[in-house]
Amino acid sequence: MIVEGFVQGVSFRYYTNRQAWQLGVAGWVRNLPDGRVEAVFEGEEAAVNEIVSWCRSGPSSAQVDDVAISWEEPEGLRSFEVRI
């Protein structure tokens, strides 16, 4: 998924990592050079849907304007990481 808006410098990656850990979702999140955030999630369908829903608003300090989602085959990720 790609998240657009005021999503960098507001701990979006930190809180996404925290949500993923709480939900048992694997994957990663990173800032993009153009100010957007990119994330990949794998796990139980309900948990993935829940974190995707959370990303539509993000942490209270963020302002999410748009979310683009594309579904792909799982890669078999086993943990969640914040990428730089």
C-alpha cells in the first residue's frame, strides 16, 4: 500500500510497526523520497484488513489524504520491520 498526505515526521512508521506487532502481521514499512509511506502486510486476512483500515487514518498526528492498495501473492514474510 502507498499512503499519501502528511505522513512523514509524525511517527507513522513507528505506529504502523506497533499495530503490526499487536495484530501479528508480518511485512515492512518505509518512507518514500516523495513524502509518501509504503507498506507491505502479510498475515491472517482479518488482521491484514484491520491494519489496512488503521492506515487509512494513521496516528493522530498524521493527515492521510489517500491510500492506494494493491494485492499480491504473499512472499512468506515472518516478521515486521521499519525500513529506512
